Amino acid sequence: MQLDPSTLNEKEQYKLMTGAIVPRPIALVTTLGPLGPNAAPFSLFNMAGSAPPMVMFSVGNQGDGREKDTIQNLRHLPEFVVHICNEAIAERMNVCATDYPTGVNELVKAGLTALPSSKVKPPRIAESPVHMECKVMQIIDAGERHHVVLGEVVLFHFHDGIVNEQLRVDIVKLNPIGRLSGPNYARLREFFKLQRQFVGEVPKQLVD
Ligand SMILES: Cc1cc2nc3c(=O)[nH]c(=O)nc-3n(C[C@H](O)[C@H](O)[C@H](O)COP(=O)(O)O)c2cc1C
């Protein structure tokens, strides 16, 4: 089966992409606007690089063309905190996805606890197992209505016991969830290993 996106409408393209590009990690992103803090989840999210540590997420405009509060806030103050969403905060993350009027603090609506950040002004969320304080490097206005935010991580916070002395993150303790299509989510339960094969010497520094 071949499908040419130019023959599909945006909803159809969205269905194919969000059905096939799975599972997607979920960043619960806090920002700070003139009317106070804001929190919203984004699954068009990933690591973007490691020199320096970088993350990216993509924010679409609202159906009526309005920019979402997250983008409006980032244009005002180019700082944010990314929180990895795990099973324990899944329901509360979902409350933060409600399109409340600008200025409504989703953290209060969701019953999440705001903590002060150290290197950026937007607050962080106590209940999330991982917080990454970030500064905006670029906002790329892409296509008809998306804004890809590229940010540098300037400080990591992990709940105690998640990272060991070798800096390995315990996936079971982290217990992240993944977004599938529509209202569907996935848990991570079964793991397996693949050793990388090398021709000749094993490189000193592995770069994926
Ligand atoms: C799990 C999940 C993932 C989402 N991912 C995105 C995304 O990647 N990009 C986006 O624009 N909206 C995404 N949304 C919708 C936004 O969270 C929603 O529009 C939110 O109200 C935006 O908030 P804001 O206006 O406060 O920025 C997602 C919603 C959920 C529940």
C-alpha cells in the first residue's frame, strides 16, 4: 500500500503519522507567561543532541489558528522545563492537555505541585521523576502551523534512586509511558538487548 500525502487531508496525514511513529515519549512542559505558569504535554518530543544536551518538541497551533499558550509564553520568556511523564502522573498530565483559557494554571487544575527551578524561571513539577531545565536555542516555524522548539538542557533533576553511580537510568523505576494514536498509551514492560557490531576496532566513544 502506498499513500501520497498530497492526496490526503491533514487529519488523515496525522492519523498515519501518529499511528506509525510509536511509542512517543511525552514531555510535560512548563513555561512562564505574563499571566503566570503554564503546563502542557507534548508527544512530538525527543532528545535532539548531546553536545550540548538538547531536546526538541513541536507545538501545533489551535484549530482556530491561535498559537498555544506554551509558544506564546516561550516568545515572552525563552525558558522551559521538560518533565518525563510516567504512569504515576499520566492522569494529571492528561488534565494539563485541556485547552483552558490563557492564564489558567494547569498545575493547580491537575493537583500537581510546583517547585522553584534553579537556572530558569518557569517552575518544575515535584511529582514528575525527571525535570530538565531548558533554555530555548531556536523556535523553527515549520509548515503551515507548527513551531519546533529546540532547547538546551541546563540542569537535570532526577528523583532519588532513579540514576545509579554510573549514571544509568533505571527504566523500571522511571516507568515512562508512551503515546500511541488517539487516546491510546503504552507501558514499557519487556526489554531485550542487541550488542552493536563493529568492523575492526571498537570506537572509544560510541555515537548513536
Ligand atoms: C499525550 C498528549 C500529547 C500531546 N502532544 C502534543 C504535541 O506534540 N503537540 C501539540 O501541539 N499538542 C499536543 N498535545 C495537545 C496539547 O497538550 C494541548 O493542545 C494543550 O492544551 C496545549 O496547552 P497550552 O495552550 O497551554 O500550550 C498533546 C496532548 C496529549 C494529551
